[in-house]
Amino acid sequence: MDYKSTSDNPRRSRPVHLPVLDNGTRSIIVFLTVCTKDRAPLLANAAMQGILLKSWSAATHWRVGRYAIMPDHVHLFCAPARLPAEPLIGWVRYWKRLCTQEYGSALWQRHFWDTQLRRHENYAAKWEYVRQNPVRAGLVRHANDWPYQGELNTLAWHR
């Protein structure tokens, strides 16, 4: 059975990974969440941030925009580096493999969650939600105090 969203089947345990839709000149921006294996709190440190940034820079088929690295997962926005877009799943597997090689042991859950944004407002709202994650988790008092967030590339929204 093919599910289009988690609300169609709340018991579904794996994401669907729908193909990226190219709508002419409108931007393609995808919101990703990738978790560590067994939700181990391995990511929120300067060394791992460096490994992630290096891996994302080496994985050139997609560009990473804004990101937030939490202890056991990472949120990021990405866009194809060129069209037609290479499959997202292959790109994610590639940079996850690079991170694992650099880290030296199993690091990631097999699956990830992805959502293609439909409107500029979704990008701003999702980013604000992501920025507040460390505050909601009690890691910092103010979102700007979280050191493991940033923007690797500017992902412009074209309507």
C-alpha cells in the first residue's frame, strides 16, 4: 500500500520518500530529519558538527541550507544542486556513509523523514520550529545560544 503522509496510517514505522516534484521555476526545498542509531546522543558536539559539515560539502548532488544538530538527530533543509534532481535517498545514504567512516562506527538509523516544502511560509515556519528544538529540550534558554546550528548554503525561495 502506498501512503502519502503519516496521517494516512499513524502505525506506519518507515517513511515513504516520495519523489521530488519539479514545478517549473519554483524552488525545491526539502526538510529532512535523520536520527542516530538507537537514538544515541552522539551528535551535539563540535567534532560531530565538523564531520557533518564536511560530509554535506562532499555530497554535491544536493546543497544543505539551514541545519540544527540535536544530540540524537539532525534537522536540515536541502535543495538539489542541479536539475533534474538526483534521488534524495541516494544522497542521504552517501553523506551518512561518509559520516560513519569518519566517526568510526555505526552512527545512523536506516531511515529518515523528508517533506518537500510547498510554500515560502512553510520554510520560515519550519525553521523557527527547528531553531526552538534546543530550547524545548532544555539544552539552552534561547535558540540563538545553541552552537550546533547554522546555514551551509543559502536556499532561496523562488515562486
